Amino acid sequence: METRCPVCGAEIEVPKTISTTECPYCGTVFDVKTGEKSRLEHFYFPVYVKDPYDKLMRFLGRQYGVPTDLKLSSTYTKRLLHIVPIFFYHLHGRALVEAKSRKLGSFTAVVEEVDDIGIPAFSGKIAELLKEYPFPLRGKKFFEEKLKTMGIYYEPEIERVEADRTAETLLTEKLSKEASEVAENFRLTKFLEFKVEHKGLVYYPIWELEYQYKGNVFKGFIDGVTGTVIQGEHPLALRSRVIQFTWSLVFIATGILFGFLVLQQSGTGLPGIVAALFSFIAGVAAALPQLIRTGVRKVSASEILHPTPDKPKEILKKISKPLLSGEITLKYGEI
Ligand SMILES: [Zn+2]
């Protein structure tokens, strides 16, 4: 028989014999006859990954700078299973945007966002790692008491209403972000659709692993359902640390060299010194990420792409801010 998902509206073919089903598109569990969302709102994902250490080692083995004997010389020292609560949501928003651009002048546009997200209902390191994590949609089961003894079980720490608000904020942010891609100068004027559908509280399995390599301890976090390496620490081979250190020195040297060249060109007045200083800062900023990586023997890698800010730019901003807010004022055109 045919049925329709009450959350995303998808038409689904289901066998006549079943009473509830899970939407393949958004993961909502609902009654196939009445089309009502399941009143049981607690679910869990079973642990499918039984050998998380193997997943971790395979992934780390492919990372840049990993010692070739990593797998051979490592000892698997610890493994813990965390059962963590996540609020699942289906988001759908459409908004009217008033925009202005140099090319097109004033105009209106419509932006749309459809997304499925999970909001951790607990705090700590694992919760941080799971922010904006792409959870699987399908495969959950109704909550069972046995979960509480399967691993380290976390009770939800945040209320449903708080999670609802976080989800609403996220949808607004996502719509704004899309609007900002339409034009630099924009205003969200009206929501044509703003749906934040709670799909339930889902208990999710996360493996925490530890291994030792040449006397040092390294950690890894693996998705217990999909086997995705959420985060894995690994040592850097000495050779690649040396290469990175050399590169950072080259960056700094280039910065200093350009600084002197600029100084020679513009004389020894204040503008020249400021320009030289900036050139030097740019060199250091370019070298910093390399230096930081060289300084530590532990490096983290992840199989999921986190939306990270433009790091060198951030560092440059941090360094140049005190300069810009101080006594020195830059006048464009003078340099
Ligand atoms: Zn659906």
C-alpha cells in the first residue's frame, strides 16, 4: 500500500502487514494507516561496527605524515562504548530575501533549505565532536532498557524546548547563509515556510579508543553505526616533521626579506616601517600553522569535513588587531 510521510511529504510504498514505518527520506517514524508521527519518541541505533580499531588504523594509515610502522608498532589499549542522546530534527525553511548588488541593483529572491540534523542533548568532548555531524537517517529502533547497560549511558542534560530553540536558530542561520550567497547586501524579510520537526530522541553509539605508539597515548572516536572516524589522533613521522619545520622557516625568511625590500623602497619613514612590519607579520602568519604542527607530536585527523574558518586569515586578524587599534593609523595611498 501507499502512504505519505507526515513530515517531508514523501510517498512511500509499504507492505500491508506493518503498522509503523521509517521514512527513507527524512527518517521519521510514523503510523502507516493514520499518518501520525509515532508517539514513542525514544529510539536507538544498534552498534553495527564491532571492530572500530581496524577502522581507525585503516583511516590513519592513509593520512599524511603517519609513520609507516604505525599499525605494526601500536598496541590497542582501551575501548569504551558511549551511548549518547541526540535530538533529531527535520528542517525545512523558505524565506523571501531583499537584496542589493552592484550588478543587479535591488531585487528580491527566495532561498530554501531542507536539512536533517542532530543536536547533542549532553555536553563534553564527544558532544563537541558531534556538532553538525551527518548522522544516518535510517535504521533506528524503538528504545530498549538494555541500552543502559551496553556501555556508558548518558541521560539527556538539555530539555526538548531548548533543543527546539537551537534547531530554530540553526535553520535561520542556514537561510541567512544562503541569502548571503545571493548578494552581499541582503535582508531576510519574510519566512514563507519555517518548519522545525522534532523526530525524536535517539541514543547513538560512539566508540572511544586508545592505542599506544612508542610510549605515547593516542585517542580515536568512531561512529558505532557507520564506522566513520569522527576524530583520530596519530603521531607524525620524524621526516615529515622536519619537512614542515623547514617550510615554516622558509615562510618566515620570505616575510623578513620582503619587509627589508619594502623598507628600502619607501625610506625609513613611519609608513615604510609599518609596511615592513605587516610584510613580516604575513610571513609569520603563513608559517604559524606549520610551526604549531611541528611543535606537537600528536596530530588529529577526521573523516568528516568540518566547516572550518579560513585559518591563516584568522591568525593574521588576531595579530594585526592590536596594531590597528593602537596609535598607528594606516592611511591608504601614502604607502
Ligand atoms: Zn519523510
